[in-house]
Amino acid sequence: GKTIGIVGMGNIGKQVAAIAHGFGMHILAFDAYKDPNIARELQCTYTDLKELLKRANIVSMHLPLTKETHHIINSTTLGHIKHGALFI
């Protein structure tokens, strides 16, 4: 019944989502490229980063370090993380 937020739905993010789905977790995803097949298959919902951080009990990051992802988590975004959430 917990919600996992997966930031980065590449190969590793999709595997984490599949495992979370197997545990019956609600899955929120944030990625620049949305995969509707994965969303249907794993019943995950793509959302923006702020909403994901607010709603997830667990936040799992799976992003390459690029110019666009550098400092994606910063003092502002940390303020949006749900109180008591785990950040991986």
C-alpha cells in the first residue's frame, strides 16, 4: 500500500518499478521520456518531480549525471519530500 517514486525510468528504473509492482506498491514515475507501455504494464503514473516528492513514501533515483540532471535534487526540491520518506 506504500507509494514509491522513481526518478528516471530507464532500464534500472523500470526494473525497480517491476519489483515494486510485485510488492503491490503504487508507482509514481518522473522521466523526460514517458513510456506508455510500461505505465500500462506496471500501472505506474507519470507525474512531475514536485508531485512525486510530495506523495512518495520512498524516492528512488536512477538518473545519469548530465547537464540537465545535475542538482535535480537541491535545497528547494528537498523541501518537497514527504516527511518520513526514504530517499534512495
